[in-house]
Amino acid sequence: MATYTRTGASPPPVYTFPGHQAEGFAMDWSTTTLGKLATGDCNKNIHLWTPKDGGTWHVDQRPYSAHSASVEDIQWSPNEENVFASCSVDKSIRIWDARAAPHKACMLTVEEAHQRDVNVISWNRHEPFIVSGGDDGILRIWDLRQFQHGKAVAVFKHHTAPITSVEWNPTDASVFAASGSDNQITLWDLAVEKDSESAGSSKDEEPDVPPQLLFIHQGQKDIKEVHWHPQIPGMMTSTAHSGFDIFRTISV
């Protein structure tokens, strides 16, 4: 790509895998193994791509197929090179170990992670937490040390439409961002607790929002994704039907 000259035509793909039998939206590059990729499709199948010499990949034809509906998002563990998570329209979140055969690789499952489709997940780089967002507009925090119990350690209800994106802050382990189809981007801090001194104050004095909600960004229409800048603290970018926003909040 360093020598590519724009001519109006798209360059050919480096590699193509024809094994997915339907369109798909879930994919993630491993952050621990260079070139390793997982992709998921609307036929409930996940395929693992392993890099080979010469700039190509070996893709296992045997799918990881424990989900019963479309795979919506995939996230590799930031610490374990063979472990990844997935979420689905079947309302579940699953943890996989790629060292096992695909039909035995699903190690942990929360079957009813959300009331409706689970759209997005993000794996914390510093703590054993996963944040998920669903069509129910709810954000849930999962502690992987208690994952087998099937109960989220925190639940946040603020968005009034499906969650479209979630991402942990790359440097602050307690902070994450979320976007929704209600045209809002929200910033959250798990380290914030409700002030006991203000617990008895009148509802007219303060808005009825979770104390962990730090900031709300609005002005875009049909927001699809939100991401943190990996080098500039607090800098964010979001994509929407109405365009791109780049902003930095005063809260983080």
C-alpha cells in the first residue's frame, strides 16, 4: 500500500476467504498476536484467521458455531492470545478458547445477557471487565471472575434506543464510552459513587441520571461508532450519518 497510486479503481484485496455463507458485521484483530483475526457472520458462524508466511492467512473451515443467531461483535482478550468473546442476536455473550476444537471451544456463556439483541462488546485492557450494549438500550458490565454466574456487576439505563458502540478508555480502566440510536454519546466512570450527602436532596435540584454518567455528547444523527484516540487522553471520534465528530471532553 506504500506504493499504491490512486487511479480511481480500488486495489485488490490482500487475501479473500469465501467461507462465510452470509454477510457479517463482527470482526476483530488480535492485539497479542500480529495478524490474527476473527470474523463472524449473520449465519451464526465465527472463523479464525491465522497469519502465514508470505502475507496470507490460514482460515479454519470449521466454524465456531455455538450461537443460534447472527454474531454481532467479537473482541479478543487483551491478555490471553487464544481467548476471544462474542455477542449475538440470540441475546448471549460467549467466551471462547481457540486452542480447543471449534465445537468444544465455547468455555463460558451468559445466555440471557440482555433482554434483546446484544449488539456490541468491549474488553477492558487493564481489568477483567467486558461492557456490553444491546437493542434494549441498556449497558451492562461483566466481571469475568464471576461470569459463570450470569449476573452483571453493573447495569446502566440511560439511552432510549439501541446501543450502537461501546469502548473502554485505553488508559483509564474505569471509564468507557457508548453511543446509541437516540443520537447520544455517553461517557461513564465506574469509579464514581453516589454522594450520600445529596441522597436526600429534592429531585427538582438535580437530574435523575446515574452518578457514573460523566458527559453527554449530542448533535449527530444516526451515530454508528465511537472510539478513543490511542495517544491523546480524552480525545474521541464518532461516526454518524450526519458526519464525523472529533471532540475532547472536560470530564476525562
